[in-house]
Amino acid sequence: MASNQTTIDTAYKTMKDTPREEYLQPGSPLCAGCGGEIAVRLALKALGPKTIVVSVPGCFGLLALYPYSSIENSMLFAPFASGPAAAQGIVDGIRIQVEKRAMVDPGSKVLVLTGDGAAYDIGLQATSGAIHRGLDFYYLCYDNEAYGNTGFQFSSATPTGSSTSTTAVTDSSQGNSLRKKNLFEIWKAHNPSYLATVAVSKPVDMLRKFEKASKMSGSKLFIAFSVCPTGWRSEPRETVKIDRLAVETGVWPLKESVNGRVTHTYIPRKRPPVENYLKTQRRFEHLFGACGSEHTLQEIQRDVDEYWRSISI
Amino acid sequence: MRRSGEVKVSATTTINKKNTSSGALKPGTYFMMGNFACVEAAIMAGCRFYAGYPITPSSEIFERACVRFPEVGGSAIEMEDEVASAAALIGASYAGSKAMTATSGPGFSLMMENIGLAFITEAPLVIVNVQRAGPSTGIPTLVGQGDMMQARWGSHGDLETIAYSPSSVQEFFDLTITAFNTAERFRTPVFVMADQVIGMMWERLKIPSIEGVEVLQRKVMDAKTRAKPFDYANDFIPMPIVGTGTNINVDSLTHDYRGYPSTDYTVSESMIGHLLGKIRRHAEEIWKWDGYLLDDAEELVVAYGSTARSALAAVKQARANGIKAGLLRLITPWPFPDAIIERYSRRVHNIVVPELNYGQIVHPVRENAQCPVIGINRAPGALMDPTTIVDALEVVAN
């Protein structure tokens, strides 16, 4: 499963090839250091101006907030559970209008943009239906591992050990005791055309994945690692550094699945201990120090080790 | 301004275990947010199961429940959406636990099907709706009163619902306890229709000693007696609890006295008659209202929730302006206190109904009043300005 990027026919060879055009302008009401914002900015650069965005409740609903509306594309705001279903309507609606010759084919791409709350929890049913129907759309999940917009409550994307406002650290609790849901495998089981994880510290990898997906029809799904300084209680200026640590420690594997075949697009050979990554965020601070939980730390490291062993690189 | 002797309580404040063997907060004076007060009341009322999903402006209830419920031997669990939250309450209720959730408009909409299920299966539970500006996502962080009719008619089919509408942090606390008692007595879902201002406001709260608080427990069916689990001849029937040896079919289909589904018209008639009748026949026992300067009032303001606070200021101002105004504050919008409205409407010239919506509670008021009724309606997103109500009183009085 080694990387074979050198043989890929791509317009994105280095960061210098990043498109200059901006569809997400500065001055949004998002928090300083938002990792998800960088992911959306890059995604829109790759997808271009004819992208129609479907948004749902979550942090990026704020992109519409006038006068801070920073997104240049059209955007439809759908209920929390219904993003991919609303996308179905747009895709089919345009197709019917074009077939009736009531509209010239706009060549548009429909991008569902949600956080992990919608993707992993409340919207999973609608996503399942859309992928199963083979809907020709893009889905970008900015995964900041909790309900960031309502005050950082636990979601099923929250990793083990993280404190959130509903999995607080108390005498009897060391934060979240559950494991992060494996959305990649759940989505993959639906056999979408394209599925990938992305991280903003690897922008070329991310642009190439969007480029590759845009040459395919069907469901094209992305899960973006999204550092959330407000919820993770990390330094806003360290967002990209933390993102890189997640990739290098092996916490966030970069991979893609094309018609069911999984390839890791970057393999962290050295994999420093996960502590290096966890220590950058105060949501994990209770795991360290005199009262820390050695057991939880070992469990997190073991899960990461087990993952990389299981893919037999 | 905090006074001496007041204790400030935040989402993560834990209790002093030495002094509170029951798990409830020590009696005394606290400075507390309405949403936190709601959680403390639920614990005092014996609620030990909370299934939630975060939504502004109710999330503080959930966050505090996640800290407090485990402290008192209870459980607060985060579900994947509001459909799941409401369904979990029904399960917990049939397992014998007092159960609650809190939400706001969009979540309340998603709960509607399960509210109907709780009603037809007679599962006692409490749903708190901290109302915000709608429709749809609306303005999540600002006040609205747009879900009042939804609380009455939101779920499909014939329902009779019970709802309380608090106007202060203290009342949010008191009515949450009352809501649990009413749910237990009537075996039905009960709503606490707060709003963003009441939920997020910090006010003085007096927490009583638990010995002085009336806490009702549902009657439980004795598994050995093989009683009728859905005896439609009686208003208040013991509840079969799963796990106690009661083999019971709890069904969303129209069901007979045994719990078995039926398409027989007489079964439909007796079941619906029972479900509606147990509340309608005892509506007067549920009604709560509060009056201010009603004795000689000529112009009556009927208000509820945070708008009742504006209305109180307006009535005082109108009195100063020489208008004999009075305030009737509806604490139970549902079941609607029709006889109360009729009684007071006979004594006054006009009724004005200020609401942060475009006309909801004004309709049953108009249906029952024997005098002209004028709605004062405002878009949600800001409190009602008392001068708006004073202006209306000036117009109707002259």
C-alpha cells in the first residue's frame, strides 16, 4: 500500500501550484486558527466557482453571516439531518431543467459541507441514502471532533480521553471514554466512487484528492482533520503544527478509497509518541501530570499502533 | 450584584457531598442561571435519566446534567439526534425512571413523533423547550415564543398536552418539579415551555429543603395481579414497568385495555376518550395562573413567559397613566384555562395579549373571552418593549 503519488497525472506538484483564486474571503466570523476554514478554502480552490454549497447547522453556517459572509459560492442551508438529501434535490433539479432545455447545463458541482456532528451523528442516515443512490456530489466533513458551534459538546467523532462540555473531567470521569467512530469505514461500506481523509498540513495531498475526485461521477466524500483552538483549547497560531503532529504521530491517517480499494497517500514512517500531539491541546491536559491517566494514554497509543499494524505497511 | 449568603452555581459546580445525602443542593439562596436551576429541580423531583442533544439556548441544561446526574446516581447520555433523545425517554420511563430532555425549536420539531408515542403509550416524561426565534434555525441565541401552538398541536392526531410557562428563574425551578409531578400523576408527556431569556438569565433562586417539596411517584402495576395495563375506565391507572415480571406490549398502534393493537372502532373511541379525557376532566387541577391588580381592572393584559415581565412593567406604567390595567399571567398555557379567561373577561372592557410571535395564545383567549381581544405581536429576536403594551392599553382604554 505504498504511496504512488509520483506517477499521478496532476496539476498540483508543489504548494506553488495552489490556485490563486479565492472563493472563501478573509473576514469570516469563524474563530482564529480554525483548521476547518483552511480545509474549505483549499477545497473551493480545487472545485472552483461553479460549486453550489449545501450547509447545515454547525460552525460553518456562520460563513453566511452578513456582513461577514465570506463564501462567494451559492449556499443552501438545510436542516441538521438533511444536507445530502437537499443536495439530491439540487442535483436532480438541475438535471431535469437541463433535460427540459429550460436551463443551459451550468456545469455545477454540489458540495455538502458539514461538521462531524452532522456527518457522524444526526446526518448519517441521509448520507447513507445519498451514497447508496449514487448521488453525484461532494461531501466535505470538517471534523473538529465535537459540536463546536454549540459549546463543544461530545460527538461520536470525539476521541478517547478528550474532555468536552458533556464529557467533563470529574472525580469519576477522565473525559470521553468511548472510541471515535470510524466514519471512513462506514462510508466506504456504501461503496462510494471516491472517499478520502485530508489534512491541511498536507495541502498538495488534499488538492490532488479533490482533483482526482472531480474526474469521477458519483459520491465523492472527504473527511478533513480540523483543529479547533476554541474547543481543543490549543494555541490558534499552532493549528498547522498540531495538524502536522496528528499526521506524523499516526493519529490521523491520510488515505483514499477508489471504488473500494484503499491506498494510504502518506505513511508516517517514524511516528513519534501520541503524547507529542495530545500535549498541544488542553482538552487532554488531565491525562498528564501527577493525576494523569497513564492507562488512557497507553490506550490511545495502542489504538494508533494497532491501526498501522493492521494495514501491514 | 451578588448579596452575602448567595452562592453562584455554574455548569461544573459540584455539590458539597457532606451536606446533601439526597443529592439535591443544600437549601439556601443561590445566584443561578435558569437552565442550571432546571437541572437542580429535576434532581429534586427524582429525575435520574437525561437523554440529550446539544442545541442553543438549552445546552447548559444538558451540560450541567452531565455533571450532576452521575453525582446523584443518575445517568445523562448524549444521543445522536433529538429523535433518539425523545425515544430514549420513553424507554427509560417504561423501565420505571423519571426521565427528561431539554431542547429548542428545531429539536422540538424532531421530537414530535415520539411525543405522540409517549402520549398514546402513556409514558410520563418531561421535555423542556427553551424557545428561541424561529422558524427553522431562526436566531438560535435570541428569544421567541413561536412554539406555543406546536406544544399543543405539533404531533399528529388528537392530543391533549400539558405545558408550563415560567417567567423567572425561580419559577423555572418550581415548575420543573411540578412538571414531573404532573407527568407522574397523568402518565403523559409534560412540557416546560421556557424561552431564551428565562433559560439564560441569572437570578436569585431559593432552593427549599427537600423535605418541604412535594414529589409524586407514579402508581406501579403489581405484576402478580394481572391487572389491565391500559384500563380505560379509570383516569389514573398504575403503570406496568418492564423488568418487574409484567409481560406487556407497549404499542404505538391503537390498542385495547390489554395493550394489543386493534382496528375496532369501539377500541379507538375508548382509547382516545381515555387519553384526552384524563386530562380534560382534571384540567382545573392543572391550571395555574397569577394575577396582578385584577380586582378593579378594566383593561386586562394576558401574558406568559418572559413577555409577562414586560407586561407587568406595562401594567404599572398604565396605572400611573390613569388606566385601570391588570395582568393575568398564564402559567399553564395548556390545557388552556378557558374558564379563567371567561370569568375575567366578563369583568373587563378589553383584553390585550402580547406575544413574541404573530398570534398563538391569543386564539384560545379570543375563543373564550366575552370581550374584545387584541393581539400585540412582535417578531421574535428581542423582548417585548413595555411601551408597546402601554401604547396598546392607551388605545383600547380610550
